[in-house]
Amino acid sequence: MSIVEVQGLSKQYDPPKGVLAVDDVSFAIEHGEIFSLLGPNGAGKSTTISMLSCLLRPSDGDALVDGHSVVGEPQAVKSVIGVVPQDIAVYPDMTARENLVFWGRMYGLGGDELKSRVDEVLELISLVDRQKDRIDKFSGGMKRRVNIGVALLHRPKVLYLDEPTVGIDPQSRRAILDGILALRDQGMTVLYTTHYMAEAQELSDRVGIIDHGRMIALGTHAELVRIVGEEARVDITVDKALEGMVERWSGLRGVTRATIEEDHAKLLVGDANEVLPRLFEEAALGGSRITSVNVSEPNLELVFLHLTGRALRE
Amino acid sequence: MNRVWTLVRKDLLETRRDRLSALFIIVMPLAFTTFFGIMFGGGSDRLPLALLDADGGPQAQRLAAALEGSDAVRVVRKGAADFEPWMTDGRAAAGLLIPEGFSAAVEAGEPAELVVVSDPASSGAQAVAAEIRAAAGRLVAADRAARVGVEAAQAAGEDGADPGQDGAAAGQDGQGTGSTEVPEMARAVATRAMEQPAVSLDVVPAGAAAGQIPSGFVLSSPGMMVNFIMFSLMTAGIALITERRNGTLQRLMTTRVRRSELVAGKMAGMFALTFFQQVLLIAVGQLFFGVDYLNDPLALLLMMIALSLVASSLGLLLACVLTSEQALIATVVIVSMGVSALSGAWFPLEITGPAFRSVGHLLPTAWILDGLRGIVVQGYGVADVLPALGVAVAWSAGLFGLAVARFRLT
Amino acid sequence: MSKILAIAWKDLRSTMRNVPALVMMLLAPLALAGLIGFAFGGGDSFQIAATKVVVTSADEWPPGSLPMHGPPALAGETFVAILTSEGLDDVLEVTEVAGAAAARRRVDDGDAAVAVIVPADFTAALYGTEGTTTAVELYVNPSQEFGTAITESVVTQALLDFNGARAAAAVAAAVAGDSAGHEAAVQAAAARFVQDGGVSTALALTDRAPHSPAGEQGEQGSTIGLVLAGMMIFFMFFGASNVARTILTEDHDGTLPRMLTTPTTASTILGGKFTSVFLTVTVQTIVLLVAGRLIFGIDWGGLEVVAVLTLVAAAVASGLGLLVIAVVRTPGQAGAIGAGVYLVLALLGGNFTGTATTSGTYAVVQGFTPNGPLLRAWDEAMRGGSLADVADDLLVPIAFAVVFFAVAVWRFRRRYA
């Protein structure tokens, strides 16, 4: 049985005419996998995660987390999940250690167990040296680490991360992604929401693409990309005789299609790395010089574009 | 100037939009003033006087009757058990205890004991105590006069000599005239003479107060208004701090708005708000409770301007210097309370020590309060309030200057 | 339970690190109490400054001769001498001026609170034929209530003696009838009346302040103590509000919703917050009581009374603070609205004016505020009252506290359901 089973979850604010933020969403997350919910801003990701955190009551449907219903057994669900909110939610006038101790108590820990667990988490987030410093003195990256650490205190079975890398520097982002991968390697199940395709691609075992409250695609990276086909796109500009070159290229092996788009040539090819040298050869033979080449491998952006007609980050 | 006006309009609009706060700025002082006015604005209340008659004799009864007939007090007879509590609980302004033996002492011409119970801190209690002393004095005076008159007449009649010496000799025995019988006729003459005294007292209030001593409400109304205006600095100040926090203030400075325009705009907004509040409070006081603010409309206008100037420049300075809402609230509460106390808004400065009064008069609000009270009770005109206006303008200029210097965008 | 305590302890610790809050909760009441103490010359008793009075006498010998031998001096001069005598120095500061117009001008200019104007026929009325009357004019500044009342009282007493002498003369005249000693009797009567000491020796007046039920030997209440008690209660409202407001700020900052993602129920969180508020104001009160003792030497009363009053005051303050938060939406609103409500309650309850009531109505109103009866209870405690003495003063505050808490709980339940 999957550790998280979402069954037809819906949320409508201010029924009957209000916004339908989440519309009949279903998916499952397996033990030990990283599952991403990918979608643009306003797609319904945060609402979905709020329902799975038992913060919002679903208008319809249910979800089971480790066998417990979010509707019927919220306290049991909360005992097995760790939620890392998008915005830093720790107490700035308390030290890192004080924060962890307090939140540990909120998670029901106490006594020696709490103490040792706090030590472990401080080690995990590499803040042992700064544990007695107040959070308001921390850098953004350090604050985020505490933010994540809090959610790990009670050894949850599933970790929810709601857009944890929005607006942070590349270095901190890298650290967070590596940290999540490390957790997964230790057996943690992760539900991760984001609107960054690259992250979803890199991290996840499986991805659910959500738009306007509905799940529009679900699967591994390879499965999703297959929706748009496996062709890469190559855009080329030449110094002269564009039309002629397009004709020559369209006859080449490995080139599925070649068209003129505005001032450049758009080619759909099977394997870009294999075809590119031949394109250059052909250009030389045709007496033209290639002035720029752009190769786009099939990715989730394309999938999203294909499915919705819009870019992922509009 | 246009830009300043735009800024002011925006601020006022935002204030209006925050319904709940707007409600409180406006409704609450009004409600309080109205409530207070209803309670106390009805001219002079007959102050309750607790009376414990432990004597019961005829003199005691006469005294009680005299007090019961008084316009200034309302007698409430109490037993021994609840006499003290009636006053400690505040249900009586003051109390009179007529101990046993009072009537006998009066009739014997000996000093008659009375116990007057009053809280020295209460003007009402003092007024009641004064009334008691007056009534008791009249009673005893009549009796004493009757006795003395009879004795003098008898002495003069007895030996026809200069009764002055005789009287003096008799007087040297101390008050040992207890054996003299005082006929009723004498008492009647004395009582009548005391009831229609040769010299009475005529209390004339100065100023335009139509010959009436103003009620407690009239006197306290300006003070309450000052208190509320100071307090409302909080809302305007919080708005500025919030703006600073969410970055819109900084953004304003990337437009062509000049720093001085921005500061002036802020202050103008606060000025408008406090002025509006004053208008409401004055209207209620004038229309419903006979607080004659409109005695001299021009002088009143000057005082209103003075108060709003001081309040808005102070509010501006606080909002410029303090960074958090909490700090602002704390400071406004403490400053407004301190200023109110020092300016005479809570208790009249007349009853404080000279040191306190001088410190108080360093503050512009003390001057403004004097001006307002003067307008209401003493018919102050423009010339009388000009000094107060001057002090207020000087202070405001200083505060404003400081505010501009300390104005921060982030 | 431990979660509730964890929340309470976190908030208390946060408050202890919050400088503006500490200033408001601890420094402000002490500073303001000190300021008011300074206003009244400090310490235990209440002292009022002497009232500035000007006196002028237009009194003159009436034309012709008096029907009886007149007094050695003009009655008006005697009257002025009484007012300017040293015995009245600590209540009245009297200056003699020339002319009624000048006297009135002094009052109009604010240089004096009262002008006592003795008319030209003062002596004539007193020593003339029966039926002539006149009046001494008190021209007063109506905004100086105390001064006016005190002066009126003094002048009335003085006039009683003059009128009493005249009454004695009238009696002597009536008794003596047409006898030969008529004139002598009349003069002697008038002289005797005054020589014997007048009205003031006929009465033995004792002035005292009301006793607490603790018995006739009950201690005098401490003025500064009452002022500090009033300030304490007022600033406890703010102390409660500060902590209660964290419910809103934590909601806004995300830590409250985060708490709801842990296995901690909303009831526990609310219970924790309520406990935080109550605990904080209780600690605040204890600190202020100790400070009041150390700095101003205030004797608050018996230990058990003080303990009960502390707890009741804490309950009222926390209930009200939580109620305000339960009703508003943003922390900014909480600040402004809360402050307004507390100010009104303080004014109505007499927190700033102590027990200086002006009439019975005000006392009734005071009795129906949550803080008014509390102040009275503190007054009783400082005068040595026992628990039984303050019990009935505590009924109204406790009732208020219960209602505040109930409504707050109801509203919070609805909001965080």
C-alpha cells in the first residue's frame, strides 16, 4: 500500500459560487520516493498540501497518510508528517536550540528523548556551533535550515516541503536539494511542491503536474516526456540563404522536420548530438555559415506547454 | 503642494478603510464623552451625605433637619454598621457623625462635638464638609447668641453698670454659664437673626458663565478631549510604521516626491484626523451638554489648531523615531498619560504643588487646556489665548524639525 | 498539560526579551505613579497648595452716629484681619488690594482664585438697625473648584461669628426691652459673643478620613499606593494585550498554522495562550508590588488578601486582553482599539483619580466597571482590611472576568475551527 493515497480531493472556497482551488485530485506516493507536485503559481499546490497537513478541510474526497484519514484522524496524521512551510515559521527572538526544544514539545517529545533528538537534528542541519544564537541573527540560508530541522524532530514518515527554494541563492538551494536527496536515501518519503521544472526533474522519482486545480499529468520524468515525443528541437540561424539551407537540411537523416520561423530555422530532430555535425557539414557544402545554434531537449516545460498551451513560468 | 495633498488623501482613505480602527478613533471618545456628560452634565448634583445620629436629641434633630433642607446635599441616614462603608464605597461624598451628648452640650452652652468624615482628595467631599460646618455653625451660633444675649441682658439689668466689665468678669469663669435658662423667645429671636443674617455671602463666578458655577463635566470636558486626542496618535503612527515596514514608504521616495513633502504630507494627515476628532467632541459637548465652547469661536478655532499642531507633530516624531508598533503603542500611552497628568487634564493643577505646576506649564498642552477652560468658563477671547497658541506653535515647530531630521525610510 | 506550559513559558520568555513591552508593563506604571506622587508633594498624604485670595474692604463708618456704640474698629477691617491671620496660612494665601475692580481683575487675570469684596455698608448692616442687610461678594474663578470651596468655607465661618454677634445683640435687645440697660446689654452681648470665641468654640469639630472596616484604628490608606494600584491595573491591561496579540502575529507569521500541523489540538494551543497571558500579568503584578514596596514604601496589606487581589486582577486583565484580540483582525487594530478601551475603562473606573469621587452617580458607575471595585478592594487592603472585607468588592470583577473569557473562547473557537 502506498504511504500516501489521495482520493478525489477537492477544495472550494466559499461554496457554492466560490473558487474551486483543487478539483478532484488523486495520486499516490510510495514509500521512500520523492514525489513532486509541479505547477505554476495559483495552480492549487499549496491548497493541496494544506489539506494533506490537516490545516484545511477538503470539500470533497479524502487522503490516507500511513493509513490514517486526513478528514477523520487528523491528530494521527500529524504525528507521522513533518511540514516545512514555504515561509520561515520559527521564532526569531529565540535561539536555534530553544526553537527546536519548543517544537519538539509540540510534537509530543520530552525529557531525554527530546534532548538527544534536538542534538541530532542540530547535527543534521549543521548548526551545532550556532545553536545558542538567536534566529534573527541568522542568514537566510541558516534560517531555512532551522525551518526544515523543526519538521524532522519527531522522525516523521513523510516530509512535506512547500516550495522551499523560492527566492534563495543558488548555493543555499543546492544545499537544500542535496539535503533532501540525502533524506530520501535514508528512507524518508518526501512530498515536494515547486514551480521550478529543473528541481522537479532533478529530485523526483515521480512528478504530478497540476494546473488550475486539476492533475493534468502524472508519472516518471521519462513517462511524462514521452507525451510530447522524444524529439529535440534545434534552432539555427545562418548568414545567408536560409531557405536553401532549410531545404537541404530537411532531407538529412535524423531530421524529422525543418521549417522557417521568422528569421531562423526550426528543426525537429531525433538525437541532437548525432545530427548536429551533419547539419554543420551541410551548411558548409551549401556555402552558408551557421551563426547560432540552440538545442532544446524534451523536458517538463515542453510537456506543460504541450498540455496547457502556456509556459510553466508565465 | 499637489503631491502633499495627494499623500494626505491617501492616508485618510486608508484610515477610513480600516473600519474597525476608524470606528474606534471616532466613536469611542464620543461615546465616552456622551456617557460622562449624561452622568454628570446635569448641573449641580445634590451630593449624598451620610448621617449617623447617635444622639437623637432635639439639637441633633434640628441639625439634621437643616441639612435635609439644604440645596447642596442629599442626606442619607445610616446606622452605625454601614456608616463608614457608605463612604469608603463611595456612595456618600462625606459623612456626619453626631455623637451622643451633642444636644446636651449645645443646650448647656458647652463645646458640642461633631465628627465630619471626608476624603481630603475629593472636592465633592470638601464641598459637603463645608456645608456641614455651615449648617452646624448656624445652629450653634443661634444657640450661643441666645444664651449670650440673655446673659448680657440679665447682667445689664442686674446692676445697671457697664456690663462690659461684668461680662468680662463672667467670661473669666470660662463658659460656666450653664445655669442660665434660655427662654424660647430668645432662641426664636436668635434663630431668626441667623436665618436672615445681616451679612450674607454672594458667590459670583468670573467670566461669561451666565452666573452659574459650571458642573464638573463642563470643567473636565476639555481635559478629556486632550487626553483622547493624544491617544489617537497611536493609529496614525501605526499606519506610518506599517508603511515603512512593507516598503511603500521607500518606494515613494523613488518617485519625484521630496522628503519634506512626504513628511509634511504625513503630518497634514494626522492634523486633519485630530482636528476632525476635536470637531466631533466639541460639537457633542456644545450641543448636548452645555459646554460653551462657542463662547468665542475664533479663540476656539485657534486652540483647536494649536492642539492639532502639537498632536500631529508629536505623532510624526514618534512614528519617525520608533520602529515597531509595540514600541509606538507603549510610547504613546506613556507620553499621553504623562502629558495629560502634567497639563491638568486629570486633576486641576491648582491642587498640585508649585514644582509640579511649573513643570506642567512647560508643556504646550497645559497652556492649551488653560485656554480651552478659559473660553468655556471665563469668556476668554482671542487675545487671551494667543500666548497658548504661541507656545503650541513653537513646540510644534521644534517637534516637526526633529521629525524631519530623524525621518527614516526603512 | 506540558504542551500548555511549554507555550506559556515560551511567551513569557519572549516578553522578558521584549524591551518595549517591559517598559510598558513595569517602567510606565512606576514612573507615572512617581509623577503623580510628585504632583502632590509625594508620600502618604494628600496636600493641596494654598489658595490665592485677594481681599478688599470698602467698609466705612455709616453717616451719622450709630444707634449703639460702635465697635472699636470697622467690622470690615476686622474681617480682613481674620482672613490675613497666620492661622489660615496653609490653606489661604491672602493679599489685600485696593478696590473691588482691582480685586476682580486679579481673578480675571488668573493671579488669584477668589476675590473677597467687603461692601461699604458692612459695619452699617451689622451694627445698624435691624433689617439692614448686605452681602460680601466672593468673585471666583469657576475652574478652581477646590480653592473656591475652601475660601467659601472660611468666609462663611467668619461671617457666622459676625452674624452671631449681631444675633446675640438682638436677643439682648429683646430681653432687655425698654429698660435702662438696653444699650449696654446690646453692646455687651455683641462683644461677649466674639470674646467667648464665637462659633468655633461652640463646636468641637473633628475632621477625619473614612475608616476602613478594619476598625477605628485602621491605617490611613496610602495615596501613592492607591495611585500605583490604579496604574498597575491599567498597565496590566496592556501587559495582557501584548501577549494576547501574539495570537494574531503568530497567525500572520506562520508559527500558529505550523503549530496546527503538529499533533497539538487547537484547544491546547488556545489553552496555552490563555495561560501565557495569565501568567505574564501575574508576574507583572508581583514585580510591581515588590517595586512599590521597595521604591515607595507602600504597605499593600495582608499576604492572603494581596494574593487573592493579584489573582483576580490578573484574571480580569487577561480576560479583557484576550477578548479584544478575539474581536479584532490585525495586530495594528488590536493596539489602537485595545488602548482606547483600556483608557475608557480606566477613566470610568477611577484608575487615574483614585477614590476622589465627585458624586454618588460616579461611584455607582465605577462600581460596574471591572476595575473600579478592584481599586476599592486594594484601598481596603492597604487600610488593613481582611479577605472578608474585600470579598464583596470582588464579585463584579470576577463576573466580568468569567464573561470575558467565555466570549473570547467562543470567538476563538469559531475562528480556528
